[in-house]
Amino acid sequence: MSTILESLLLTVLALLAVLAGVGAALLAKADGATVPATLRAGAIGFGATMTLLLATVTVCILL
């Protein structure tokens, strides 16, 4: 896989993870969470999504 394609794939994965983190933060805030709890929910959403996406891409590349 070329370096440009890998960079593009990583960028797309990061954007998807950011969207998931923002969505989790918005849902937490709508539920009445405090600002620190909202940030924590967003960070957890981002981290979990990024981990799953990178694991999936790694397995698909290795096959």
C-alpha cells in the first residue's frame, strides 16, 4: 500500500473517530452531564472508535 493511500486512510479514520467523539459528547450533554463529564464521554468515544477502526484496518491489511 502506498504512503499516500495510508495517509488518506488514517485521515479518514481519524475524522470518523472525531465525529463519533463529538456525537458521544453531544449525547452526554443532552443527558444533563457536566462539562468535565461531557469531555470525558467524548474522549472515550473517540478512543474506542479509533481503536476499533485501526484494529479492523490492520486485520484487513494483513489478510
